[in-house]
Amino acid sequence: MTGFGRGEASSENYIVSIELSSVNRKQAEVITNLPKSLAEHEPKVKKQILKVISRGRVNANISIAANDSLEAGLALDLEKANVLEHQFSLLSKQLGREIIPNTTDFLRIPNVFKTVDLDADHILPLLEKALANALGVLVEMRKREGADLKRDCKERIDVLTELLEKITAHAPLVLENHRENLIKKLQDLDLPIKLANLEEDERILKEIALFADRCDISEEITRFHSHLDKFKEYLSSNSAIGRSLDFLCQELHRELNTIGSKANNAALAHYVVTGKTEVEKIREQIQNVE
């Protein structure tokens, strides 16, 4: 699911800011952007995020700033600066005129001004606190999106439940229609069979029995009903259910395919197409579910 969270923690010397953004993804992935001096803490950051995020791609942008002044992050090599000043003084004597170094001259000398390495151990507690704050905001935002997805899925499950009731009610008519169509075709072909005994003829009864076995969808209806109940149960759970719902959608789609191929009936085919459309819509939504 998508979301954004920002957290901050500070001490006397440092301010740690973290921005987390998540986008939809089937698996869990964490991308971190840490200062090089804190690279050793990257596994800890990822582990803390993955404790609460099990699905989606999370980008973590982490910045460290000095608190109140630059002295906490910048140092001056005074010895090098004095050497440079002295060398310009000697040059002035050699040339017989005064040459005064300017700011650019000092900046050209490597490491006259240098950054102080961050104290990784001192910053770690700040990093963990800022990350916890950012995760709290991110998770809350994802929960609100999850509530919307849950409501949408429930509405579609209700549609599938109504379709299942229609399929269940119409299923017995499939065999009856086949029996009537078979008798009518035999009558139309004017086959040498006594019309009065058409419904008692052993060959007709055998054909009807074979068709009844082929078009029996009672097992598929039972499994479909069971999958719907399980789906509703998962929607009421507080645990990570995204992958489980994805699997159930595959099973619902499979049962509908089987019902459509076995029943061989126009009305049932219409229900099956409608049902598969709803299942696909649910499947698209749950790709975003934790």
C-alpha cells in the first residue's frame, strides 16, 4: 500500500530526519539512503522497517544535520592554514612586494577545512527514534488506505455471494433442459424409437446420466462457498493477509472456470463471466494489501 511518514529526533549535537515513502509491490523491499559514515547501521534500519512492513517497496531517506552550529560537523586544520600563510610571506619577500592569500587560496589546499566524521554510535539511538516516529505515521496512513480496500472487497464479496446463490438455484435446471433438448432432437430427427417410450429408453437414460455426471457442479459450488467464507474471515483479521487473499482469488477464479466449462449453459455462463470480473477486480485491489 502507499503511504508517507516523516520522523525526527535530536540531541545536543545532531538532528536526525527520516522520510519514508511506500508504493505497491507484491514482496517487501526496503531502499535506504544513508550517509556513508552510517552505512554500518543500514541492516538495523531495514530490520526495523520490515518488522512492521511485510509488503510494498519502502524508500527511506535519512539525513543528519549539526545542531545549532557547523562546529559539530566542520573542523579547521590550523597548522596547514599557518603553513600556507607563512609560504605567502616568504613569497612576498622573494618578490619584494606584499602578497596576501585570499579565501580561495585557503580552500584550494586539501583538508584545510574538513568535515568531522559522525559519531555513529551516538547517532544510532536518534536514528532508531526518528525511524520509529516515521514508521508510526506511515503505518497509520496505510491503515486508512487498507480500510478503504477492505470496504471495497466486502462489497464485491457480497456480489459474488449473490451470484453463487443464482448459480446454485439454476444448476438443477441444466440437466432438465438437456433432457428436454435431447428428446426434442430425437423427435425432430424422426428416429425409429417409440415416442411414448423416449423418456424410458435405456439409451436416453444412459445419455442423461452421463451428462448429469459431466455437468455436476455441486463440488465446485461447495468449494466456492468455502472460499468466500474464508475470504470474509481473513478480512476480519488483524494480521498480514495479502498473500492469503491473493491465493483465495486464484481458487475462486479456478472454481468459476470449472463451473463454466462443466455446466455448458448460457445462463450459467453469464453468471460465471460476471463472477470472474468481480474476482479480477478484487485481485487487483489486494495486490496493495499488507
